[in-house]
Amino acid sequence: FIEHLVFKGTEKYNVGEIASTVEASGGELNAYTSFDQTVFYQHMIA
């Protein structure tokens, strides 16, 4: 569910806006779903 909010948008953020903000800051954002888990991760420069 969370990966859909990040990549498809919310009421406050348009489609791709969250991912674009993270990437513009030098970060990487990704997510995937398998049979028994959903993984959502973000790498950012400290």
C-alpha cells in the first residue's frame, strides 16, 4: 500500500512528486512486493 502512495501520489502530493523530491536531494527510493512481504526503502546522503 505505501509504495502506491509514494509513486501514485496522495491528496497532497501529485504523482511522482514524493519520489522526485527524494531524488532531487540525491536519494534513491524504491519498493517491491513479493508473496509474503512488501519492502519499501529509501537511501539518502546523511
